[in-house]
Amino acid sequence: MNSFTSFRAAPVSLRSMNRTSIVALALALLVGCGKAADKPAPPAETAAAPRAAAAAPAAVVGSCMNSSKTTCTDYVGATATVDTVKPMCDAISGAFTAASACPADKRLGTCAMAAMGKRLSFYPGDDNLTVALAQDECKSVSGVWAP
């Protein structure tokens, strides 16, 4: 007698095993699915809240005008705080303004970099920056340009 014959179970029909599995699966699906009318609808304010939140613009934590005054960065998003962005602005000798966006006056356009939580504004200056050059710069960082 080998070791495998002592653990032999009673013969089971493959058909009956498959039939049992199918019936069990069907019952589980019927119990779990139910009719759509049986399920309560979500409250109206819950369904509308995500759409309203997505439409609202992100709050500006602060802005940093570079020393040559040709670019200014708005810091936006949940991860941006004054404590994290002001030191970055100070490191480039920029002028930081808390809770204020970059000025719109004379702006050539903006480059939104949502993944980085930044919006970069371009201004004419001593470096002969043009709209086309600013757009190319925005494209090079995978940003979204807006005039």
C-alpha cells in the first residue's frame, strides 16, 4: 500500500461538483445584486458635492515673483503651505506674498502644472521673453498654457 491510497476519498462525480459550484455562484449573485429599485438612491447633496468641489479653483497659498520679474509662481493645492513654499522662494531671491496670486497686469500667459501644485505666470522683461517662448517653456514641463 503506498502512502497515497490511504488518503483516498470517496469518489465524487465531477458533474455534481460543477453543478453545485454553479448553483452556489448563482445564489450568491442573486443575493448580492438585487433590483436597482431596491437600493436607496444617494442623497442629492452627496452626488453633487464632488462635481462642485472639482469646479472650484484651488486656493492660492502664496506667490513668488522672481528677482528679474519675468516669472511668478502661484503655489496651489492641498500639499502647498507657506512653510513649504516660502523657503523655496527665498532660495531664488524671489519676493513671496502669502495668500495672493501673481499679478495679472502685463502677463503674457500662464502655465498650469497641476501635478506639481504650481501655476507659472510669464511677463515681458529684459530677456526679450515672447508669448511663443513662454509657450515653449510651458510645453517643456508638460504644463497647460493659457493666454
